[in-house]
Amino acid sequence: MCGIIGYLGPKKISSILIEGLKKLEYRGYDSAGLAVVNKGKLEIRRVKGKISNLEEIIRMSPIDGNYGIGHTRWATHGRPSEENAHPHRDCSETIVVVHNGIIENYLDLKKELLEKGHIFRTETDTEVIAHLIEENFEKNLEIAVQKAVKKLGGVFAFAVISSKDPEKIVTAKKGPPAIIGLGSDEYFVSSDLAPILGHTKDVIFLDDEEIAVIDKNGVQFMNFQGKTLSKKIDTITWDPIMVEKGGFKHFMLKEIFEQPRALRETLMGRISLDTGKIYLDEINLSPDFLRKISRINIIACGTSYHAGLVGKYFLENLTHIPVEVDYSSEYRYRDFILEKNQLNIIISQSGETADTLAALRIIKKNKGKTLSICNMKGSTATREADGVIYTHAGPEIGVASTKTFTTQLMALMLFSLYLAQVKNRFKKNEILTYFQELQRIPHKIESILYQSSKIENLAQKYFHYTDFLYLGRWVNFPIALEGALKLKEISYIHAEGYPAGEMKHGPIALIEEKMPTVAIAPKDRVYEKMLSNISEVKTRNGIVLAVAWEEDKEIREKVDEIIYIPSSHPLFTPFLTVIPLQLFAYYIGLKRGADVDQPRNLAKSVTVE
Ligand code: F6R
């Protein structure tokens, strides 16, 4: 939640900070602000609402300088208002802070600081950071930060500037991400790569309990104890164009259409039809351990959790290893059992989701083996897990996950095949059939995307309904959950996903002509069962929109609307069935006038519990 940015260099400060904040806006959009030091004077602009409001304020009251910090907020402590917008100031108004995270002991600290005479102006937890730095400030900002961080509980990535120690940005991290960009005579701080990419590809990921000090001579790193560190420079290969809309009306639509490319890239170099082998270079799990795995636990949130549910079907089918899937937020509080030969798979697009990281850390503390499936290079999950499988989806800016979901499925399928191969579960050359099927998926998705106007027409017909039921079975049960989640978050329509067989145990009571049912019904092992469930809906005057295989004539008579997808190996259908559901949610959201890239109350990366 929240995005922080900082810049020191010769370019126009307000444009750099505003453009950067626009790229971070997916992280939160309740309020925004920036601060620069100009000719020794600290200037601040803050607004309630989106970056466009901030832009407007700056247009009316310009701001200048050669270094500054900015923030876009997803409110946790303190309602969204101008007063609670970052940057936050100390009493002397010479120190300002932007912060991502939560200071859990802020009430105790505030009490202490109030007793020492500090005056607070906001309801936020962040303001204590500014006062704590003020309390510890003598001459040097980084020393004051070093002293302050020792008292801060909870998680934080913050950047601070002060007119009393000018031409310097100090950043501290413990939890949420903080990346330093190294340009030529210019330096950046950011919560993610997007604002930096257009300026430089050389970055340094701060680790926990580290501080970066930027001034015009470069960047120095130290830990919270003050020990100087030498850090590795990473060169990022993502193209800056990836974070632009590229002619699409919304990032979400662009990202839906990017799925064939994202899947090809996630597959690239990882399978060989010549050797019949799978190459997952970074999993860091020995063949000996892989052979012994007796149980797998998958842990994730939201859409990544749905990918995990699909992964359970992939893994159980191909490896015959029992798999459990947990919500990260539940896992951390349950009495989990870690077996000796258990593998724990953490799925997270951002690699920064607080609950998922907490689960990862509990498992590591209990000596469990962990593998992360992640899209963000250098993110916390990738650094803390024993091994990683990257999804090469590229940056996903739309708040609703689309291309990262299908690439997570690809990573899970690759890992399932890999594990099955290590366990000698395939007959000679059998794996090649799977490889061929995998290679066909991007093309099949393209053929579904060609039907987008048909799906848009369906959205036109159904966008005024207020409730939807999504039904699926077996490997498409999680797709019913994902389809419903997409509709809810993008269009604010109430939607429920259900395993179709469970319908008779409750949800069937809801069926009537005002609640359409989306039935996912490829011709797989549960097809006949799905047809029965469809009949049950129809008999009760329900409307049915089906997702079915192209050659399926039988279903045509039984439903009101049909979206055809190409046939495939039954286990691979989730890659295809989810695509029309993403498009359907997008077009319905659009018709209802919703902000599809930045739905209300949401943020892309949930870095607080
Ligand atoms: C829904 C969505 C969220 C995320 C969830 C986990 O479209 O995007 O449900 O899937 O917040 O985020 P990551 O995968 O970054 O851990």
C-alpha cells in the first residue's frame, strides 16, 4: 500500500515526481503529495484524491528545486484527507517524510514525543517518524534516521529530506520495498521499478534494516547499526514501454491482451522438445529433496490464491503428491503442521504482500522449505524464499490481476511437470505431449481475444444486473472464483463463485431470472455434471451464460448465451476459460462507468496486514 518516490538530479523536479507518482498510483489513490527544498526552503503540496488533483495544485502553485520526495496513499491510519496526506512534517517544518507501511507502536511513540513537547497535526502513524527524526537530529540526517529506526515498530519504507541537511535523501527499509535508481548524475528512490525504468536500468534493491543516503556525489549504504555496506547493482531488462498503455484505453485491457506474449516469455527457455527436459534454474531445490516431497502446501492471497487452487489440481494430477492451499491471512494464525519432506509454495505477483510474507517467514522460522512464484524481480518473497520461479509477465499496472494470473498458472504447470519428471511419472516421450500443449496455449488465447467484441456485446446486454453466480467444477472451480472476483472488483457487482456441485447445498435458493449464472463447461471429466447443474438453473428460470468448447453443439440448446473457447487437454483448460471472464468483467466495469484500472478501496500491493 502507498507508493513513495524521491529524486535528486538536474531534471524538473515536479514533473519527475508527478510522473513517478502516476506510475505508483496503482498502490493507492486516497491522497497524494510532494515536498521539495528550493533555495533552502521546504515546500509542500498535498491533496485529497488522485495524482491528477496534485498535478492541478502544482499547475496553479508551481514548485521547484533539485531534490524532493513524493507519495501516493492508501489510507490505513487516519482517514483520506489533505491533512493526513504525506509528506508529514516535524515541529520545525524542516524535516519531511513519505512512508509506506505501518508503525505499529506509533501511539506509544506519540505519547512519548508529546510529553517531550512535540506538536502533532495529523491522525497518521507516519507523523511520529518525522518527530522522532527531529528528536534525534543534531547535524546529520542519516545519523538521526539511524537512531530513529531503532525505536520504530512495525514495517516501513520511508524517504526523508531536511532543509537542515540539504541536498540529501535518506531512505530506510524494514518490510515494504525500496529501490534506488542510479542514473547519470541523478538518483531515484521508489517503491517499485516503474517510475525508474524510463530513466535508468541500473538499480539497487534495499534489503531489510538498510539505509541509503543519496547526495550529489552518489549513494552510500549502511545498516541500521551504521555499518557501511557495499551493494550489488542489478540491471533491469524490462522495457519502459511496458509501463505505458500502448494505445489501449486501460492498462487492464492491455494486460489482458498481453497474455499470449507473457505466457510465451514465461515458457521461453524452460522446456526443450529436443531433450524432453524442463529448466527451472532458480528453484534451488535438490533432486534428492524433490524426489522425497511427500506433501505440498500452497499459500497466497486473492487472485494468486486462485492460481494456487488450480495448481493443486495440476500437481495432484501430475505428481500424485497431496496438496493443500491456504489463504496467507489464515495460514499465519492456524496451527499448521510442517512435515519433514514438505514443500511450501508461496505465490505472489508483487512478492510484497504482508500476509504472504508473514506466512513465508513463519515457515522459514520452522525450518520449512520454500519456493516462491513471483513476478517482481528482487522483491522480498524472491529474496527470502529458498528458491523462485519467475513469471515473466512484465509490470502489471491495472489493479486487477490478469496476465500475472495466467503466468502463475504457467509457472505451476511447469513445476508440476518438472516434479513429475523427477519422480519418473511419465512414460517415454509422454512429456512431449504436454510440452506441445503448453506451446499451443498462447495461440489459443489469441483466438479468444479475437472475440472480444462479442464479449463486449454480452456485457452491454448484462451490465445492469446486480448479482451474478459463477459455477465451475474440478480444475475450473477456481476459475469460477476468479471470474467472480474480477467482476466484483472491477464493476462493484455482487458475484459469487461456487463449485457447481455445491449449488444444491445453498446457493440454488438464489436462482431466479434476475441473477445470471456464468457456467464454465469445457468437455472434460465433469462436463456431464456441469450440464445437469445448468439444467437445474434453467428449470428455476435462471439465465445461463456458458463458456464451452468450440465444437460443443449439445450445450447450445441448454443455455442462453455461449462464449466458445478452443478445446485443449482438459487439465489445461483454466488457461483459456479465464480469458473471457476477464474480458466480461472489464467490459461490464467499463459500461458501468467504473474506474477499472484503479477500483475504489483497492491497491495493487497489500503491504499491510
Ligand atoms: C485481484 C488481485 C489481488 C491480488 C492479491 C495478492 O485482482 O490482484 O487479489 O491477487 O492482493 O497479491 P500478490 O499476488 O501481489 O501477493
